[in-house]
Amino acid sequence: MTCYFRHLKSVLKKAGVDVSSENKRAIDRSIHGIVGVEYKNCSATWKAVKERLVEEEDGFIKELRQAFPDQT
């Protein structure tokens, strides 16, 4: 789980999402859902996230904000 979180620090910061031990799993599940990859498939998720960030980083950030509105 969360093998790609270290690579997403700046993206999560832009989205206003603070990662903690309590919410890390929920964030991970949300990211899997955003990119449409089965939960716990880390390498496929990271690949899809990278592609999504190249194509439309702002849209990905917007979806993260929508998934965690209490943090933004």
C-alpha cells in the first residue's frame, strides 16, 4: 500500500490533503478509485497516476479535493 505516496507529496499538498497514519488508507483507496485501478495494485495505480498527471494534473488535484473536502 502507498508505494507511490512519496512521489505525490507535492500533488497532495496542492490538493490540500494532509496525509496521516489515520487517513493514509482512505487516501490510497481514493487514488485507486480516481484512476480506476483495483485497490492494492500499487504498480498499476502508480502507472495510471503518472499518466493522469501528465494528461491533466489539475483535474486529478480537483478530484482529490472533492474526495477530501474537509481538508481543503
